[in-house]
Amino acid sequence: MIEQQPEHDFEHNPFTGISPELSEHLQNEMNNELQELGEFQHVIHQLENKAHRRIRKLKRHMMHCGECLSEQIKTGMLMEVSDYWTMHTNAGGGRYPKLHYQVN
């Protein structure tokens, strides 16, 4: 037999699953820990933003620096420009339209 799931209690917070009574109890009993946890989350958010900015700067440099681009091509991370431009014609493209353009 299939057991039916109990209905959700609308007094509980749907995001945390904590009732208002339990939330109030935690605030009374562990106020310092909750404040520290909030501060930790704020610091983590700031560090994530800093890391994201540094990664963006690094990627931007690697896309514009000739030495970085040459090294990426040597290691196979990037393809050569001539290969990139001939990729369309090698895949069957070219000056003639594709078949679905020719069908009336």
C-alpha cells in the first residue's frame, strides 16, 4: 500500500522547515551563535565576490595577452585562428546554401 504524505503545516517556514516557536527558542537560547553565523555568511559572501572579480580579471587578461594566447594554443586549450576560420567550410558549409534553403 502507498502511504500518504502528511499535509504541510502552514505554520512552519517553507524554506527552513522551522516553526515560529522553534525559531524563537533558538534565538533565545543560542543568540550569540546565530549572530556569529550571520557574520560568517556575510564574510563568505564578500570573499565569493572578491574571488569572482579576480577570476574575471584573470580571464580577461588571458583573452587579450598574446603570450597567454600562444601558450593556450600550444597546449591545445585553444585552436589556431586559421583552423577556426576554416571550420565552417570543413563541416560542409561554404558559398553554397544548405539543402533546407534549396527546398521549396
